[in-house]
Amino acid sequence: MSSTPPDGKLPYRCLTGLDDDKFCARVSDALRQGWRLHGSPSITSDGTNRYVAQAVIWPGYGD
């Protein structure tokens, strides 16, 4: 696996969005591309919707 993320992206990303299938698909796509989870997911609510965040890093970043 290349030490450089695809498409010129930075080696750290924080994916955010509504807690729905689309968000889960974005995280799953990142994992399929080779990204690794970094830390635990975060979740918050505005009383109506739930919002989630998950950090991912490219392998080798920070080693």
C-alpha cells in the first residue's frame, strides 16, 4: 500500500454526517480504500437528528 493517500487527500480525515446509511457507506468506502479508523466515533443530537463523526488515517501516518 502506498504511503500517500489516494487523490491527493491529507493523511488524516474526519468524516461527519447524519447517523444514517449514507454515513456508514462513506466510512465503509474509506476502509475499502485502505484508510484505518482512528479513535472512537463521536455522536451528538440536536433533539431531532443524530450526528456522527469518525476520524480515519492513512496507514503509516504518524509512524
